[in-house]
Amino acid sequence: MLHDKPPARDHRATQKQWRRHWRQAEGERLAGAPERQLDVPSTWALAEEEETWRVPPRYSTFTCIGPKPDDRWQAASCKFENVCLNSTTDEFEFYQNTDLYPSMPVGYEQLQAQQWQEFPERMVSPVQWQVDKTLGWRPRLVHRTFPTVDGKQAVWAPSPQALLQSFPQRFLVNFGHAMYDLAVPLFNLQHLWGVYRPDAQVLMLNKTSADTWQGIDFYARRMVITPDPQRSVFRLTWDRDATWTGNYTREVLGGNRNGLVCFKSLLVGTGNLTRRGRATDALPYRDAVAQRLELREPAFGREAQPVITLLDKEGRRVIENLDEVAAVLQRRYPTARVQIVSFGKHPELTMAEQIQLMSETSILISPCGGLATVLTFMRPGATAIVMNFWHTHLNRSVMMEDQFYTNLEYLDLQYFPVNLEDYQGTSDRPECELVPGGMRRHDSRYDQSGALVNCNLWLGKQGMARMQNYVDQAMLRWAARFGRFDVLEPLRQQRAAELQAQGLPLPPAHLEAAAEVARAAGTAGVADRAAVEREQHAMLADPTTGRTAAAKGQAAAALAAPQEGATEQPEQPEQGQEGWRRRGHKVQRRGKALVGGGQGSGPVTDEEQ
């Protein structure tokens, strides 16, 4: 039987609320509210590097980090200094000084100490090596001094630093792959050498083992070389979009003129620098984006309230009763801000606003796939709850992007396990199911991922209890981290009411927690309230005292009554799903936000997941 899906809501009103909230936060920032200080360690060598650029070059130099080409060239990363891109050959040229050292080899191989008269064909990998284990790169060795930069046949590039990489088509289909498999490795190159510059030029190598140039170019225009900076993944860390090497030389030289475009520094070798490995930390990339976008992040412990964000999406792996999940969480934590963020085809939030939204989130709930990768921009210490999918071949719950998330050192990342019950009664079955030998494009993933990888979820009673437990654990961590145990007080009161209804005594921990919350809040009349609680505890513990239900109710009412000078509890939201919807200030369903994607690209979903 199909579940009745809650009706959609108009997002425009809450969109205005979001921008009003952001303007208020900006006012607090300008007024001097404490903010988290971002320390980006990716520029430790930049000042000295830029000093060397002042020296007129006479020849090229290079240095590499990682295994040698004879051992494991795919994991090496190299920096070439004073090299030029030849517009005719579309190759980088490395100039060896033959005047002083006419017979100097460029290096030695490690196995038999044989000389290199040319760079080895597979010197470094310009692509993630797990995807393409055969694609190598090297510059062309030229035996001459560095060319004279006259502004005609040879010119300096507008950006002194270039980042070179091959772009497999499979990494251009959604935001997650474009960020984790393309942008992050390139940033890690800069971070590795300590020379991060936002004005670096990312160059797309016209070389691949499998994909066609036309196919790569088509998908790249969605979020890598798009003219709209608000849709570009690369604009999060750099001033310019990526571009093909050939297009770049034509742009700099003008038209079809032949010549050389020269760079002070060229970084290449991203084979081992993705989030699939442990070669680099993840936080520097996140903080570099935050610094570049001038995110407003409160200082440690200054968060006004916990924020629970639920990601809604279009297409596949939708949580069909997400509204109900939000309502349950809002009733459980009435002092928290619970919000649903819809990611759709037409963005109403800029990319900076989207990342600011993630930065403000304390607890994130998201389906798996490319959409979930926005969790990268949550603040250190936040919790991301990413839902698994059911693998019908393995007969178990499986995480889709664990290779990206396993080594995230600054988040508490929780995988939410699912079972077959969570797929019952959804609106997309059986059409969503992959079939062996099917004619649809995604059916080819049946052997790898099973039948249900693209199907929606509906959290029933057990699933809802499971989600509630995950959020409870995250809220306990949040409260302990900041000493804000007051957010747990409504939960304690709910538990006390349950025990009272069952005629059971209140545990001492409940009484101690209530007193601690009252003291922390500076509430007057703590002794009186504690006395009332002790009396209530005693009468519940001893039913022979003859206390009636009415007397118990009076004691409970006295306990709940605000004392003189006490801080008034926040107004409780109305019970039920419609209640939290009407109270827009309690639970907001924010406007359609788009991370990545371009015109005609459709929703940002995991196209190839």
C-alpha cells in the first residue's frame, strides 16, 4: 500500500526569512560578535615562493614529492618552475641549461641507475590513479635557455601559477564527484606545497584513456567551466574556472597566434590526493572555502541554539515522509531550529548562501549520493547523518560514499542503516528498481549496487525510532560539547511525564539534571522547585501514602509553574504535523537551493551514483 505523501509547500516566504536571518547575522558580525578564527595552513611557503618569482628565469627546475617513477609514479606530485605552454604542440616545455651543463641528464632511474635523457613517459599521474592506472604525464624537455618574454612570441600568463589535471567524464556528472575527485585533489596539490593562491589557473589536460573531448566538454560546462560563477564548483576556491590548455593559449595570445604562455609555477600529480585516501587532511579545503567566501561563523560555544537541517531532493533516494521526520524531531526538541532545505532545479540561494547554511547546521540528515557531499562545509564538531541504501545482492545496508567520508577528521559522521522495511509503500516502486540486462542506463549498475540503490525511502515506526536515536546521540554530543544541557530539558520533562503516567518514580538523575539546568539558567526559587520534586518523587515511590492522582497533578503543576524571576520556557509547538507547519518560525522549509548544476542540467543528484 502506498503512503500518502505530504503536500508540497511554497518556499518563497521562508526564503525571505532566510535572507532576513542572514542580514541579522551580518549585523552581529559587523557589531563585533565573536567569530571562529580560520587558520588555513595551505600558504606557509607562499611568501618565499613569490619572492623567487622576482628572479628573472634562465632555465627550468623541478622537484617531486612521493614515490619515484620507477616505484609508484601514480602517487607522485611534482612542481615545475619557469615552464611554458606551447600553443602549437599543446605541450609544456621544460628548459634545460645546456650552456653550463651540456651533457647533464635530467635524472636517473632507480632500478639500474640508468640516465634519463628525457623525462619518463609516466612521470606523474594527472588523474585519480584508481580510475585510470595507465595515464601518465611529463613535460617536453627542451635544450635551451628560458625564452625571452617579449609579449609577442612569449608572454607571461595572467596567473603565475597553473594546476594541471585530466578530467574524466564520470567526475563531471554531479557536485560530489566534481568537488571530491577534481577540486579537492587540485587544492591538495597547493596545500601539499604550502602555496595556495586563489588566482591559480586550473588547466584541463586534453588527454584521456577512455573519454572523448566532446563528452568531457559537454559535462564540464555544468559546474566546472560554466560562465555563471554561482554554479561553479571551482569558484569556491579559485578566482577562475577551469579551461582547456588550447583554449587558454588562444585566449592569452589572442586568436590563433602561435607562441608560448609561461608560468612561474606548474603543479601536477593528483593521483593520490583525493579524499579516497589518507594522504591529506580534509579540513584545510573546507576552511579555505570558508575564508574565501568570508563565512560568518560564531566562535566556539557561541551558538544560540542547535540547528537540525534535513536535505530534501528531487529525483532518486528521496525520503518521502521527510515532513513527518521534521515534525517528530521538532516535537522532541522544541528549542532547536529544525529546517528542511529543498535542492531543486532552479536555485534561489547563491552558492555562498548554501555553504553558509551548512556552516550553521549542527546536525545534518541527508540521503546518500552526490547531494550529501555538502556536509563538507559543516563546522568542525558538527554531526552528519547520511542514510545508507539496501544492497539486495549482499543482503545488507551499504554506504555509498564511504571512501570520501572515512577520513574526514573534523566531523562526527554517522551512517544511518536501512532495511527492507524502509522501502515499503514508496511511490517510486517498482519503476525505480534496477534490473539485470535492462535497457536503461542505470541498469548497468545492477551487478555492482543491487536493485534498490536508486529507490526512495519511507521511515515507518521502526525507522523513525532509529532516526530519533541517531539525533538523540548527536544532541547529547552537542550539549556536552558546549555545556548547553538546557536543550535536553524538554526531553527530560517528557520522560518524567511518561514515568508519572506509568506510576513510576523519577530517577535521581532527573532531579539532579533539573536542578543543574535551573542553576545554569540562574533561575530563582531553585530550592522551592527541588523541594516540590522531592515531594513528587517520594509520593510516586510510595503509593501507600494515599496520595491521589489529583494530588500528583497538583505537585506536577507546582513543579511546572514558573518561579519568580525564572526564565520563561520557549513556547511549545502545536502537536502533530500540521502544528509545526503552521508555526513557520519553529520549522522552516527553506527555498530550493542548488549546489552545482547548470542550465538544463537538472537537479543536483548523483547522476552516475
